[in-house]
Amino acid sequence: MKFLKTIRVEELKQILDEIPRITLEEETIDLDLAFGRVISKNVVSAIDVPHFRKSRMDGYAVVAEDTFTADENNIISLELIETIQAGDKPEKEIKKGQCSYVATGAAIPEGANGVVMVEFTEKHDKTIDISQAITPDTYIVKVGHDVAKGGTIVPKKSMITLPTIGILASCGIEQVKVYKKPSVSLISTGNELVPLDVESLEMGKIYDVNSHILKKAIENAGCEVNFFGIIKDDLESLKNAFNKALSSGDIIILSGGTSKGEGDLGPQILESHEGLEIFIHGVRIKPGKPLIFAKINSKNIFILPGYPTSALSCYYVFIENFLRRMSGLPPKEKDSKEFELAERIYSTVGRHQFKPIKIKEIDGVKKIAPIQTGSEAISTLFYADGYIEIDELESIIEKGETRTVYFF
């Protein structure tokens, strides 16, 4: 097996796009827990919404034909027989020459077939004067106007959004069938890493960053995360953790251990497994060149660089939408806008660079300014507003050139 035989960014994206979606099981969950989940079965309404005729406006429910000759010069008077507020059940049927007051959203009484807006009426004790003609069905919301009984409310494979929850709740649906989330096993590696509960850092030790940022990023892509902890650079320890991760997760993400050095054990562990279908060790990208993608039988494995900026950059570029596709979520659309460069930027030929940048206002104009720290510093992404892409054949982008900024 040859390591660090690099491929182009587009080649890896194509490989990932061709990986078939994971077959996910179903589960039934409460509607209050369903936001962001993916429907696994068409949801059908057991009721009409609304299940009664209701008024669009504050006004008077009438027999529309009674108003046909009404105008400002020909006032029609009707007998007021009832006041109906939202939530009330009408008690009296409307007959010719009669009307009932109806609030917005209130039920329309039997016999009425239209509503005259209150603005075109005048009340006199038990009589209502009307100065506008209406036609049948004016300002009436019909039965089943929003949802028809027996109709599909939300189709299979739809993501549940806030409006989705609203329409499901309007149909009285308390539980929904959804796909289970893909399970992602996450491992951080490195002798230098310590957890956040260590109060005093020894020389050479650093706090583990990747597990925290990757865990939240993976969850935001619609997946469950099982974190297997910080594993030292010991072959047996890493093998044991990797084997547990492989058996419990649909996808395995390991941060650290991707370069060619003897201390990076990821490639050795992968080679020890049968059924290794794809093995990519190196993408012509900066930061994040020594990215590994492998497929062992039905399990997909990513091994990311250890530097937080490199790891997160690789996640943004390659893994985020891969996980969203696996979980059934729509791809993440990246907000972008064009700006001109405030200064010259240099790049390494042969590496497709995702360059973190900051937007600065110079003489009243917003421009692109590079971040001076590199992939070794987590502050690189902290201070960045987004990134620009620099093709692998470009070595210099001149001041004043226009580039598209992709915002984080």
C-alpha cells in the first residue's frame, strides 16, 4: 500500500458522492423531539383542517343573497341573533334576514354562506346595517382548506422543520415515524492530548479540541455521536478502540494519525482489516493534505489530520454534506459573496487551498484580508469570517482581484 499518493479535491468529492446511502432503521418519536429529523413514512391526516367552516375576518355571518342589493345608498338591515367568538360553538342557524357576529377564526353557523366585514356594518341594538354586497363563500375558510382528511401531509424523506411541526400539530399528530440517525464513532488520538478536566497542563501537553468541535459538527449533520475518548499513540490501544468503534458505528471518524510518520498509526490499523475497498491517503488540499478515506465492508472511515484547523477544514469541505446525505438531510448551502483582495496572497502550487480570511472595511469598502496564523492554530478559524478557494495551479492572487468568500 502506497501512502500519500494524493488526489485532487474534485476526485475525492466524486468518490464520496458515489458512496451509497446507509440503510437506516425506523423509530417512532414524540413530535416535540422531531425537529430536524427525517420522516420515514408518509404522514396522513386523520382529520380535515379546519374541520369546521370558520371566518377569515371579524364580521357578520349572513345569507349572502340577502346582501346582493346593499351599497352605501341602499342599506340592508339584518336581525342579530348571536355573538360567536373563536372557540365558541354556534347555537343558532341563520335564516334569511338574520345574521350572527363572528370573530376571526370563529365557527360559521349553519345557514350562513358568507361574512360581511365589520367595517361595512353598523350595529343598532339587535339590528345590523350592512352597506356592502358579498357573494357566497366570501371570507369563509372551508372545511379541509389546509389539510384534507386522508391526504398526505408530509411525504417520506422530508426533513421536519418548524412549519412541519406546526402542520402536524394542527392535525393532532403526537408521534411520527422517522429514520434513526446514522451512528458516528469518534476517536481523538495523540500522546499530547488531555481532556478539559485536567487543571494543570504539563510540558508538551495540550487540551483536546477536535473531539469537541467535531462532535457538535457531526450532530448538526443529523448523526448520533459515540465518542470513544482520547487514545494514546499506542498500536494496541488504538486497535482496540478502533475495533469497538467499527462494530458500533456506521461511520468512523478519527482525528490525528494520518501522516507518513512512524507515530501515525491510522494506516497500520486500516491495513490489518479485511474488506478494505477504498483507501485514499492524501488530497491536494491545504490545510489537510494527509486526509484518509477508507471503506471496510459496509463501514465508512475518515481519518483526519490532528491540527484543529486542518481537521475542521476537511470536515467542512468533504464530510459535512457526506454525513447530511447519509442522514437524509439536505446539503448545507454555503453563504457566499464576492469581495476584492486588500493585499496579495501567496499559495502553494500543487495544493488546492481553502484559505481562511477576514473581511475588513478599508476606506469604506469591505475587502478580503488573509489570516496570518496557519492550520496549527485553532485561533485561525476563531478569527476568520470565512474562506476563499485557491486553485492548485495558482501561486499568487494579486491585490484588487475579486474572489468568492464562503462564510462559516
